[in-house]
Amino acid sequence: MEIYLPVAEMSVNWLVIVALGMGVGFLSGLFGVGGGFLMTPLLVFAGIPSTVAVATTLSHVTASSISGALAQWRKRAVDFGMAGVMAAGGMAGIVFGVWLFALMRRQGQMDLIVGLSYVIMLGSIGVIMLRESLATLKAYRSGVPVSHGLVNHSWIQGLPFKMRFRQSRLYISVIPPIVLGFLVGTLSAIMGIGGGFILVPAMIYLLRVPTKVVMGTSLVQIIIVTSVTTLLQATNNFSVDIVLAGLLVSGGVVGAQLGVRAGAKLRGEQLRLLLAILVLTVGAGLAWQLIARPADIYSLSEGMP
Amino acid sequence: MRRMLLALLFLLAPFGARGEGLVSGISQDTIQITSSYTGTSIVVFGAIERAQSAQGRNIVVVVRGPDEPMTVRRRERIAGVWVNSDAAQFEGLPAYYYLASTEPVARIAPSEALARYGIGLQALRPSAVGSHHDPEPFRQAAIRYHMRHGLYAESPGSIDFLSESLFRTRVPVPAGVTRGQYNVEVYLLRDGEVISAQSTPLFVDATGLERRLYNMAHDAPLSYGLACVFLSMLLGWISAVLFRRPD
């Protein structure tokens, strides 16, 4: 049952890794997220070096995004123009993120920065989702329809370099999608996530992309960003483990399909409530790791930074 | 210094015709890391020539891995969060160190002698220290870290004598070992002084697919990365086709 990982230079129980991929895949199919934010911390808990975990999780996200994107593409629900503009910002973000990654490793602060970013991001997104889904559930019970308060961001309308996005029926400046892409690209390189759960709400509430094309477009952007990040991590940090990736992905794609089926039976608000609880639990676990007294206050890393 | 002493000992060993001598060997001179590798063990055996009384005589077997540069960091609590605040860099500490002996090393020889021959975990000294004025707690932390991961160990009383002069010991080689050249050193001590020593190289290397993948990741990282991306896209696509719902 044990298999040797050539890049991580350690042996793992392959059943555990496939099950991990399947579990996270199930959740990503259920909630429509890539699952990177769960996979990276879980791999680190399992003893995989964090550099390998961050770089290899991206393969899992690519694979689970492909099947979703194909389904959306068949429904013609992908705005390739928007995905392309965001991916252009994403490339710059990845290059910046990989550079930042190397810098943090030299400074010995990588675990701290990654941990803090996770806690802040999971904490804020979890709280927002929890509040929203609770409000929706309450309103549903009392029978009052909820208006998803779309704020009118007039400053976004005022930006230059406007471009027409046919599929999204939008005529907006390219600056917000590029900045959004840059942000997600940076996070992808540092945290090993696809960034779907930032991208989707930002596209809906900030860019006002129609909900119909949001899913497909963000998936295409995620595929581009995670593929390029995998390439850069492989060439710059030699930290992608193909055996680990194969195991995760094999479990992940099966789990994702099962998750999609299970998700069809649950209501959207219930799903979001469950996801919010999950996100907050992971965030709290990571926060505890930052503030709890470590077993040994000394830590060791190979090599000279 | 240590290496010179050792070299001298190895040269002189065959000539010490009148005193006790040492012949030793290992069960295998290469450890192959395959896809099912989960750690293994080797047997180090030997014979004492012209064996005299067992009183005051000790055998020490040391398996030492390749040296590995390492950075040890100390965390401090700043605003409630544990932050790496101080670091020391070491060169010349081995990635693996296992010691088997007839008695605890502290009882075998005085610490100066142990330090001179480099016997025992406490005799492990880095050959160079970067950027720290007080490296001792960091060195202790490096030893603790490797012990926790089964990479450093001292195992007194683990040498079995099959007869008056024949002995053997089993050395565990855990899953997390580094590739490279290891050295198996066998020492014969009498009254705290090394009177004979022998060193045999041991190679740890990956074979077959593992080796090819590791080499590819480092020598052709672009094609390796492309292969990873292609693999995940292919698996994603296959699953989408297999599970396609009629809609």
C-alpha cells in the first residue's frame, strides 16, 4: 500500500492519498469550488513538505476544473474574452507570486505568511458566506424574498481602457479584471489554490458578470492559471511531484463527479451554509497552529536559504 | 582532523599484527529505492582477530549519511503568533547518523576521545556555522529534529555476539533517507582508545521509474511540468466523458 514519491522523497500510503483526493474532490463537486484551500493544508497535515504540497495541489485543481469547464463550454456559458483578460493579469500575478514565494523562503517566513493568508482569507470568506446563507435561510422560512444587494460601483464604470465582453454583455474597463486576475494569480502561486471562491463572488458583485457565465469563465481562468503555475513551480522550485499529483487527481476526479450528483439533491442555501462551516473550521484549525505553542520552538529546513 | 585520524587508523590497521584486529562487512553495499520502498535494514557484521578478553573491549558501528547543509530557525511569540525570529546555518552535519554499540558511548570512552573520533551524536559538529554567535542550542535542535524523524539514533547494547569474536548488528534505514554515499564505520575500542577501525561505503540510490522521474524533474523541468499539466487535464477530461450525464 506504500508508494514512494520521487520528488517529495518520502513514502506514503497511496490509499490514504487517493481517499484524500476523493474526499476533497467530492466537496469541490458538491460546492463547485476547486478545493485547493482544503487540499494544501490537508497534505501538510499528512506530512508532505509544504513546498511540494503547494505546487502539487494545483494539478488537482486543474483536473477538477477541466470537467466542470467542459460541461459549461457545452452550454456555451464561457466568456473567453473575459477569461483571457483575467488570465493576462493572472500571468503577471503568478510571476510575482513565485518571486514572493522564493523571497519568503529565504527569509524563513513562508509558513507564517501562508498560514496568515489562509486564516485571513478563510475567516473573512467563511463569515460572509455564513451570514449570507443564514439570512437567506431565514428569509426563505418567513417567505420574504431577498435582494442580493448589487452595489453600484460607479468608480469601476469610470475607468479607462473599456472593452466589450460579448458573452457577458458588458462594456467595462479591462483594469478591474486584470487586477482581479493578478490577485488570484499571486494567491495561486503562494497558497496552491485556484482562487475560485474569490473569483466567483468578485466577478458577480464587482464586475457584474451575469451569473450564467460566471462559473464557466472562472473555471477557464483557473485552468490557465493553475497550469502556468504548475509549470513555473516545476521549473523554478522543482517542487511538483508527478506521482503525488497522479494519485490525488485519480481520486479527485471520481470524487468530484460523485459530489456533483450529491449536490444536485441539496438546496443552494444549505450547501452554502455547509461550505461556510467547513471553511471556518479549516480557518480555525490553521489559526490554532499559529498561536498554539509549538512542540519544539526550533524548526529545521534543508539547504541554505 | 577527524578524517585524517581515521585515514591514519585505516592505513595502520592491517599492520597492528600483534594486537587485536577487526574485519567487517555489510549485507549489501547498495540500497535501491523503488516505488514500494518503505525503509529497510542492513546487517553489519564483523570478526575480531586475535580476540583477547571481552573486559574493557567495545565495538561501535556508525553509519553516516552524506553531509547536508541545513538551516535551523527559532520561533518566538510576537503579538500572540509564533514567528521565526532567529536562525543558524550549519554545514557538515550528516543527513543520517546511526550508532550501534556494545555499551552507551559515554561509558565507552571519555568525551574528548569521542569528539576526536567523531563517535556519538554529541560529537557531531558542523564544519561551518553561518550567521550566529551562539549556535549550540541550534545544534541541539538539529539533533533533536533528526532523532524525531528517525534519522539520527544511538542504540547501545544492540550488537549481538555470535561467538567470542563474531558480532553483528542490524541497522535500520528509514523511508526518509537522502540519496548518496553513506559510510559504515566499525570501531574496536579497548579502554577508551580506538585500536582498530574499518570503513565501508554504502550507496543509497533510486532505481527504475523513481530515478527517471526524479532526474527528469531536475534535468528537464519544463517537459516534466508539461507532463504534469497534461496528466491532470487528461484525467479530468476522461472523468468528464465517463461520468457524462445525459442532459
